[in-house]
Amino acid sequence: MPADTQTTTPGADWARDAAVQAALHATESEHGRTLHPPVAQALTDAGFARYFVPARFGGTSGTFGELIDAIALVGEGCTSSAWCAALQAAHGRLAAHLPPRGQADLWQDGPDTPIAAALVPPAGTLTPAGGGYRLSGRWNLASGVMSAHWILLATADPAAPRVRQLILAIPRGDITVHDTWHNSGLRGTGSHSLSVDDAFVPAHRTMPRDALAAGRQDDGAARCHRIPYTLVASLMFAAPALGAARGALRAWTRLTATRPAGLSDPTAQQVLARSSAETDAAHLLLVRAARRADHAPPDELPTALNQRDAAVAVEMLVAAVERLFRHGGARAQSEAEPLQRLWRDIHALAGHGALQLPAAAAVYSQWVDSEQAHTP
């Protein structure tokens, strides 16, 4: 496999040990339907949980460009691990929008606090109580919940249930996890359901969902916390697919080398050329989206462009892996071959609502119309 299809920036080296553990235990994570404990610990030790935690709590307040490369590095060996790594970082960034006292609850003992979330759709029932609320209900698809210390949950605001949602931070001890994750792909993410039975949530551990869309605007807020959620959500979900495609290229190349013709076969050469080029092109789209998040002027952040680029990048990565898998033949379908796992994983990932091209295309078209309307 060409070296340039595996290149990562030096800034991603901090994730290399986590990538090694993820690849080493990919089968255990898949069979256990949650991250294998050494992998979960390796992600935290690497710094994914602290990546967007405010600096005053010892966090990194990092950049999106560096994070995309680190997630992709982990994803080359295990897409599920990369998915959880991305969400560990993303959920730390979301929790940084809580009131200061709520942030202290999460990070008073240090920034390496894995956080899971179930935000879409909102669920549960919230009842006002002295100094906060009482929460009950059941939520689905909380990736990484088995290794999380805190959970972010979305529910309707009892003061305005039709128009406003609240996000609440709940300690792991207040939830019950239900073994519901039996999917074809991303099996190792442990995206189980969870329930809460009449738990008290103090007001300082709640925030309006609208705060995520606006980004923090207070003086001194780090750049990564001032970014609207809609600008970077699809980018974070797309990053593991880049790693999956790179891993699939490596697995396919190794498998093809055992065939009589190897890479001397013209068909194999075309498969390699096209799939590697599509993977590299998708990487460039994601790098450009991350650069916007890290450097674009705050009043000109092009959410529509980032959503478009993330959706198109994932479509390209899925096409690349699909081509590799089809050319791999029956041998690629063996449970012993990582190519079939990566193929299942990237298809499961591409089904996420934040990565659907029709929705992204609609937002982008509206943005183009608006830009044209303001052009003399």
C-alpha cells in the first residue's frame, strides 16, 4: 500500500498507543459489543476525553485539525474505537457549555473523564424540584456508555416543552444500562440504551440545547468552545470513516498480495488507484472543514460548507471501501479478515443522520442562494 495513504501529521502521534490497542483488541471489542477495557482505558490515557476540556480544569482546548488525524489513526485498526474516541472528545466540548459549577462537578478531579451522551431524540420526563429537577425516562444509542463516568441526556424543558430542550449531566451511578446494541456494524461502540429512574439533577448541571448551537460567547472562551455545534458535528462523525477506509486499503492490499497475480493484475491496479485516490480526496475535504473550524473568522463560519464536505467525504469513503470489498471476493468475507468488519462498520457509520447528503445539500443550496442575494 502506498505510504502516502497512511500518512498522519506529527500532531496525531499522541494517539498512536491508543491506535495500537484498538487494532490489537478489535475482535474482542466486536464480540463484546463494547470497547474492550484496555482499549477504553487507552483512549482516555491518550487524551481524547480531555481534548476539548477547558484549560482551567487541565484540559487541552485543542484544535479540530489535529483531532481529525488522531481519530483517523485509531480508526485504521478499529472503527468502533475511533467512533468512541471522537465522541469522547466531542462530549467534553459539549459539557464545556454547562454552567461553571456544573463543569466543576465533572472535572474537579481531573480532565480525563469519559462522557457519553444520548441527545437525539430527546426523551424522558423532567419535573421541577427544589434547586433543580427530577428526571426519569429511557434513551437510546449512548455510544461508549459502559466506560463513561458521566452521561449527557436531552429532554424537553418543562417550562416550554414544545419549543425548548435541556441537556443534563448525569453521573454514571444514576443510570441503568440495557443490553440493546446488536447491530451489524460498529459493534464495538456499545451503543446501548439507558434509563434513569427519578434521579435528582441540580440546576447547575443543566443547559439549554440552544447554547450548543450558539457556542460560548463569554470573554476568554477558547476557540473550540466558541464554535457552533452545527459547524463541527458532521466533521466529528466523518473522521472515523477516514480511518476505516485507510484500514480497508491496508487489509485489501495484504489480501491481494496473496493472490497469484497480486498487484500485477490490471483490475487490482485500478481498484487500488481509484480507492486510494478517493480516500485521499476525502481526507482533503475533511482537512479543509477542520481548517474552517479552527481558523475562519467567527462571523463567517460556513456551516453549510462543512456539512456538505463531510457528507460528500463519507460517500467517497464508502465507495472506496465498497470497491475494495467487492474485489476481495469470498476471502474478504471471512470473519477472520478485517476487511469485512471495516466494510460493515463504514456502512453503519454512513447511516448516521448528521452525514446524509440530502439534508446537507439542502442547507448548502440555501446558503448559496443567500450568498447570491447579497452579491452586487
